[in-house]
Amino acid sequence: MTQTTNDQPTGRATGALVPVLAFAGIVVAVMQTLLVPVIKDLPQLLSTAPSNATWVLTSTLLSGAVATPIMGRLGDLYGKRRMLISSLAVMVIGALVSAVTSDLIPMIVGRTLQGFAMGAIPLGIGLMRDMLPREKLGSAMALMSSSIGVGGGLALPAAALVAQNADWHALYYGAAGLGVLSIALTLLVVPESKVRAEGSFDVLGALGLSAGLVLFLLPITKGSDWGWTSATTLGLFAGSLIVLLLWGVYELRTQAPLVDLRTTARPAVLFTNLASIMVGVSFYVVSLVLPQLLQLPKATGYGLGQSMVVAGLLVAPLGLTMMFTAPVYARLSAKYGPKVTLILGMLIIAIGYGAGLGLMSAPWQSLVIAVVLGAGIGLAYSSLPALIVGAVPASETGAANGLNTLMRSIGTSVSSAVIGMVLANTANTVNGVEIPTMHGFRLSFLIATAAVAVGLLLALFLPKQRPAAHPQLRASSEEDANLERAEEALRGFRGRVLDAGGTPVPRAKVTLIDRRGRQAGATLSAHDGSYALTVPAQGSYVLAARADGHAPLASSATHAGDESAVDLDLSLPAETVTA
């Protein structure tokens, strides 16, 4: 796949860029927990069976999983800001559809449209990489990545307050209003990125991935209702395996794939995505267990007897702690790297769940669990985009982070299915009502601890990053960033793109081609015609430059080591130089 990459900021970002993009992420996350306070009442509210009412939640999950990698790729091709606004607009339409109906089918349609907004998370991360200076990128991406937890945590008490004191449709009107506000702020503050991937959108790949994901996630979310060994469940899993295998073969053969599987197979990307699934599992367990434990009546002997609103307030610090963890992550990552912060975050999660096994007898103990887990999940979530961005070219940031967000969604889906099954199978039936037991809650915490342990093991296989390998993720000050930029330039070619008269040519495509004719790197020249390319290995290369209105130019060059840089005048083709 031909691509355009540029590791330098390509737009003029204002100080409000990060808060506005993080707000968009929070708005999107609200969709995930919007109905938690009224889950148990959905069958009555929609006049349908409980098994049908679950589709109101399942539809959002499925559409979000499908939309995330697709919107990321569309953003890489046609503009991340444009796709971000489109995602939010679809969400607003979906919220309004749900707000005006109490019928099952229109409600599912509205909730499906709301799920498309999940693509905003990787698109926001991609915009940050394209716009922000390196010394600010780490903490900004950490906040954006954590916004999904922040929004989920803050939405619980707010949604509970609305549901308890107003018609439940007000939840959707509120969500639509937040979406409109986010679109307006994005239009006012966020510039469009100039970084683009070349090629066309892989329609067949998008259809194949969508079909494979639906076939996989559908039995996960409905397996408890259908039966895990039923023909329907097993048939869908088998169909998913076949479709995804065929999709993978196709993606490897097409020139412009939806997902570059060769990049995805890199250890840094592969193990990050696998660890993301485990982090997603652990994040969702606390969201399922604590609200139920807090709201169960004290007459059960272990329920804490809190109202819907108080339960939401006690769980809200989970999201708040994740938000306040972002600047802490930036400092830790700058010193030790995102791999270390990921491992540290998962260790804290394991401690939180382990301690939580004995902290379920008072409301204040739930608050402690939420704070500890929020810190751990915040560190882990913040590390994931940094690891991905450090391993892929800029033109693939949207798609790569979209895939990583999908991995987290798969984790939460698996968590929802498994924990739901555990709580149902361990519940006591009283007067025809199934009541979760303390045994089920503790078993859920043990499952979360086991998932984190697997994630820790996977994180240990992540390759160690060189201190200056990705300065945009490691720099902690302007001085450090300038030094690291200079060090990076010494490991490749740099120069200016000029026309025949010696005038700088901005936004020229500069491509590095190795002696086998393969692309080894690419970038766009800056406004003064300057460019910089890192060389993957010593040897002979061709530097090709082209721009609108200019004839294409080329120069051969030899890279002999890391100790020097070369200034190329690409207006003189066929010149041979040594770096």
C-alpha cells in the first residue's frame, strides 16, 4: 500500500485542540453507559421480552466494533477531522431517533447509529499525532485514550439522576445535545490534518471485516440466551472463523488494504492489541459488578442498599481517576517508556481486583476500589495508543488505532458475556427474580484478575524501545524534543525539495525506495521545502520527489551509518551522494 507519512505537526493546533478532542471521546463513551441505569427496566419500557430488549445494547456494540476500523481508514484517506464530524453527526441522528420512540425496532436502529461514533477515539488520536508537537503528544494521547473510561464513569451518575427524575427518553435528548456541542467545538477549534494515505477505500475488505466481526461478536453477546453449545452459537463462531480467514488472505493480496496485516503482525502492534483485549475485559468487570452490588437491598445480607444515583456517584471516581492519570502517565512514559507504564497499569489493576475481593462490605470500600482501578486502567489505556503510534507510520495512525480500539471493544464484549453468564449461573431465585450473589461478584473479580495476568504476560513480549526511537512519545520538555529531533535526523536523509529555479516546493511527496524497489519510507515536505526521512538500514536508496505542477525528480543516495546527515537538492536528478 502506498502511503504518505509525516512525523512532524502538519497543522496549526490551538491550546483548545486537546480538550475538544477529549470531549468528543467522552461524548462517544457516554453512549456505552447511557442505558445502564435503566437496563433492568428495558423490557417493560419497550413492551418486549428481555431477550429482545438486550438487542438495544448489543446493536450499539456491534455497530461500534464494525465502524471503528472503517472510520479510521476513511480518516487516513479523506481527512480525520471530516470523519470525526461525520461519526458524531451519525451519533446525533441515532440519539434523536431513539428519543422519539418506545418501539423496539426503531430503538435498535437508533442505537445502531449511535455506535458509529466509536470511531471518534482513533480519529482523535490520529489528529493529535498530526497536529501536536512531540513534547505534548504523549499526555494528549493518554487523555484521548482514557476518555472512553472517563465518559463511561461520569455518565453513570448523570444518567441515573435523569432516569430517576425524568422520562428516560431525556437521556437521548441529552446525548444528542452533547453531540451537537462536540461537532460545533470541532468545527471551531480542530483544523483538518494534511496527512493522507494514498490509494482507495477497500470496500470488499470493509464488508468482509464487518461480516466477520458480526459473526464473532453476535454469539459472544447472545451466547447466554442461545446456549453456548447450541447450533446457532457454534455455527456463527465457525462462520466467523471462515470469513475472517478469507478476509485475511484477501487483505494480504490487495494493494490498498483496509488493515495492513503485515504491520499488524509486528510484535509491537500484535502484543499491544492482544494486551488491549485483556485490559478491555478487566475494565468492564468493575462496571458490571459494583453498580449491582451497591444497589442490592441490605436484606440480601450483602447488598449495600444505595440508590441509583448514589451508586453512580460512588462508581464515578473510576472515570475521574482515569482522567487525572493522563499527566502522570506522560511523566512516567517520558522516563521509562509506554511499555513500562502498561505493565505498571496492569499491576495496579491486579492489586485493585485482588484487594476488592475483601472490600465489598461497605459503600466507601467500593469508592476505594473504583479509585485504584481507575488509576491502573488509566495508565494501561494511556499506554496503548503510544505503543501503536510508535510502531506504525503516520498515514496508518487512524486505521491502526481503530483496530486497537476494536480490540478493547472485543475485550469488553467478552467480559460482558462471561460475567453476565457467571452472575446468572450463580444467582439465587427469590419470588421468580434472579438476584446476583456475593459468590458471583467475587468470581467475577477473580476472572478480571486472571485476564490482567494474561495481559501482563503479553506485555512482557513487547519489544523494548530505544530511548530516542519515538521522541514524540518520550520527550518531556521542549529542550528534550529539539535534541531528539536532531538525533533522529542523523539516522537518515534530510534536505529540501526545490524547483528548477531554486524555490522551495511545499507539500511535495518524497519517497525513499530501497535497492529492491520497495518503499522504505515517505513524507511530505514542509512549507520551506524541508523534509526528513529515517533510513531503516545502511545501503543504497533512491529518493523520489513529486508535486503538483512539477516534473517528478529522483536522486540516488547511499546511507553508510548513523553519524551524519545529507542535504539533497532534489532539483538535480540522478545525482549520487553518500550519507
